[in-house]
Amino acid sequence: MKLNGTSSNIPPNGTSTNGQPSNGNHKNGYALNKHFAGMPDHGMPDHDVPDNELLNHDELVDEIGDAHGAASIDTPMRSDAFAIDDDLKIDLIEEHFREIMSILGLDLTDDSLKGSPRRVAKMYVNEIFSGLNPANKPAPTLFDNKFRYNEMLVEKDITVQTYCEHHFVPIIGRAHVAYISSGKVIGLSKLNRVVEYFSKRPQVQERLTIQIAEELKRVLETDDVAVIIDAKHLCVSTRGVRDINSSTTTSAYGGKFSEEATKQEFLRYVAQPSVTI
């Protein structure tokens, strides 16, 4: 069995490995029709498989989701991710989300629900996952460091609102970023924008932390960058273990911030109470 849940003998193209066409009704190598008996045809398979196979598959999916791992610092994207424009993406997501709501048994003729598929589609493309599109990456605004300020600059308590890529529920917290100038400084709001951009995509917190750090290194032309994210995962607090108290902290330290004295100075700034207005 492959990690993506696709059976080795029935690939997604509908042709089995022995060269014989499949019936086209398999979904990810599994047949689930007995769980949809009496329901309208939604393209679900029509062959039964043992319950223990389905159970093992579900356990594997849950284990991968809880492992919190990511294979790369790059967000997994297909090469044709932008072959269609945002308007068409919204239309397609609306159609599919309507189908999801219908499968759940919701009445889409109800005034409160009938607009939800369109609202969700627009939210996905234009708002919460807009960071998938590189066209939305903030352009850096750099200035000469005329004051010759050579100490660290720390931007604390930047709001982080992203979505867990394993369950598509929110991760909410704060980011603290710092850098030491190599001769250039960046507009303060751009630090927030960089955090926001990489947050607006399905994420793993470890990857998000590294992506922010690597982008700041690239823009500022220095390795002297530090990033800490402290966040609550709704996939932990609202499902599974349902622990509402725990939070997750991740960090990335580069250049001088890898030195213990500089790292401890940064941590002291982060620990100080924030200014309130």
C-alpha cells in the first residue's frame, strides 16, 4: 500500500497493473459502496473490501496526520497549479463543496445554507489560501541602514492564522521574528506581510517557521535571522485528544542567532511583556 492510500494493483488511471482496465469505480484503491448503500451515486466504488483493510487504511491516514511531518520546506504543489485562473477555481470548488454538503445531508435549499458553497470557495481562493499563489508574495521594501544600527531588531506578537494541512482546521498563534542588519533594513510592516503570506496556505507549523526564516534571509541578504512561532492547533483542541490547553512552539535560528548569547538575548526580548496601547 502506498502512503497516499492508492492500492498498488489499481492505479488512479483506472488500469490495473496486469494491463486490464478497471471498472473506473475505485477511489484511491478502495471500494466503499457498502458504506453508502441507499444513497445517490456520488462516484463511489461498487466492490466490497474487508472491513479490516478499510480500518488499516484509516489508521494509516490518521497516523500520518498526527505525525506532523513534512517532506520538504516547500509547500507541495502540482506543476499545473496555476493552469486555471482564480475565477474558475472558485466555480469548481463551489461545485465540489456543494457536493460535500449534500453528502453530509444538509438541505442546500435552506436560505442559510444555499450560499455557503460559493462563500467557502471564495474564502479558500481569495483569502485563507491566497498564499499558495506566488503572485501574492509581498515585494520587499529595503532601505539603507543609515543609522548604522547593528543590534538585533525584533518584531513580536505577529498574528499567525493558518490552516493545518492534515485536517484543514485553523492554527492560531503568534510569531516573533528578528534580524541583524547586513547593511539594509526592511519596512516593519513587511515582516508582518511575510508571515501573513506563508500563513495563507495549508501548513505544517515546522515548515511555516522555516519558510518565513528562509524568505527573510533571502530578502535581507543575511543569515542573521530568527523566527519563533507559538500556536494552538484546532486539530488538537477540537478533535482527537481534544486538549484545549496545549500549544506548539517552533523555532529557526540562523547566523549569529545560532550563538547562545545572541539567542538568549532574543528570547529575553520575546519574554518581555508587550506594549499595550
